[in-house]
Amino acid sequence: MDTGNGSATGTPTPPEPDIWTIFRALRDARSTFGLRPSHVQTLQAMLSFLRPGHGDTVFASNHEICRRVGGIDERTLRRHIDRFVDLGFMERHDSPNGKRYRVRSSDGHCISYGLSLTPFLERASELLAAAQEMENARRDRIFLRKQILTRLARLEEVDPRNPFPNEARKVLRRKLTIAEYRALLSKTEAVCQAMSTVVDTPETRNLPANDGQTVRHHSRSEKEQIDSDSGHSAELPELRALTSICQEATSFTTNALGTWSDVENHARTLAPMMGIHSSSFDRALNKAGARKASCAIFIMLQLGNRIRDFAAYFHSITLGRRASEFNPAALLARLSQANGAAA
């Protein structure tokens, strides 16, 4: 119920919440509260009757609300209102004659009879948190699904007669929970592990004859990696450009990526989640350089569904035939232009 236009104590009135931001949060999290799209449409119509500075009570008649919703009948509207009241998003303030209106005294106090949406607005933080939780779960499901599909593609390439990929794809046709996705991913990884000698065959390497050769080999590898990074400096983007454009990669860390070492460590964490074996990542670091290999991980994740097989694509642009063509700076520039055009 509206109590007036301001505080008698002189305390500044806090700014009104953005009702449409709160509405979108409830719309996105409606399944959490057992609401259907028709409930959301009714609430949207009711919110459209509110005007800034005129309180949070809807005075429109049921007939006018039904017209604004799109022609629903009044029985349906009353059921929707009852649902919102039961959930604690709405309160009825009925007048003696059943009409909806506001009366105001000479000193500015007022009484509002109608449908108060104040409880809905007061639960803004709860609704925003629920919507964020659902968005996080959606992203996690997409990421888990991508990991599973990447591994299935590799299994099909290595062993086309293996029945597991076909069985797993049938499971993926259903709407799975995060727990079910993780269980399927674990099972898929177990199948991959059983075929690890075929799927992830390590490169053959001549072993050194003695410890002295081992020391020289490691020293030479470290020097080659430094030289590799410096040799491709023209192709490397600025660190800030990489982290600002590749927001998919940065969204999976709460730590600041302030140095290239931070970027490399994060890329090393992301690689296995994308189906890229740690040995492949290490070989890419040695051949293409730590910065270029890390850029590849960030850019691939940003491209998302445009890449069918992360592992195969990563091998191609860092170790394979397309390694000489891979230019992270140029690719990031195109991504930035595409994002700007989309905006």
C-alpha cells in the first residue's frame, strides 16, 4: 500500500528499482517458481500500467488488463493473480466497493486500493540471483555437452564401429540435468581412456643417452620456446585485447588475468575441459610458443559452436598444416569488428 511521496525524516528516498530488469529476471527464472509463459505475459501487462513516481499499485480494471494481455478471459486473469498472490509477488488491497483507485489527504498521505506489486519489486535481489543461477546452469550444460560431443567425434574417427558414440548421442537428444551431463561425460572419458593408446598416441621421441644430454635438451627446449614467442610477436595481440574480446574464456575464472603467465595458466586449465589433451597443449607450447598457444585456446572458446572438434582444430592451427597461417592478432581484430557490428 502506498504511504506517500517521501520520508518525513528527510532521509533521501532510494532510487526506484528498474522494474523491467526485475521482470526479465523472473521471466528467465519462471520455472523455479512454477510459472508458465502465460503468467509472465499477465505480469508484463500489469507492469505496463505503472508509471514512474506514481507508486507500485495497478488501478486498471480486470477488463483493461485482459485487453492488454491480449484478450484472455477474466477467469484466467483471476487465476493468474491468485498465483502471484500465493507466491508473495502481489497483494490485493480491496476497496469497500471493489473498485481500484487512490485517495489522497490534504497533507499528502494516500491510500491505494488495487493490486500492489511492491512485494515483487522488494524481491529484486532474490529474482536476479535466481536468474543468474539459471543462466550459469545453462552455460554449464552447453559446456558439458560440447565436451561430450568433442570426445564422441574423436571416438567415431578412431573407431567408427564403436557403438558407444551412437548410444551417447541418443541420450543427448533428451533434456539432461547437469548431473546427468557430468555422468555421461565421465562415462565418455572412461571410454576414451580405454582407447587412449589410439586416441592420444604420444609423439615418438629419441631418448637421450645420458643425463648430460637431458640437461642440454631441456635448455634447448626452453630457448626454443622463448625464441618462438619472440619470433611471432607481430602475430600476437595485446593482452588487454585478448581478455576483453574473449569473454567466454575469462568468464571461467574469478582471478584477474593481468599477465601472459596468468593467461597461459588459465589456458592450461581450459584445454582439458575442451577435450584437448595436456600433452597436445605442451607440444603446442614448445612449437608455437606459450602466448600463441594460449591465444588459440581463448579464441577457440570464443568461437564456440563454429568449431566442431576443439582438439582437431587446436592441433591444426598450432602443430598441423594451418599452423603457419594462424594469426591470433588478425583473428581477434575480425572478432572485434564482428562484435561491434552485432552491437
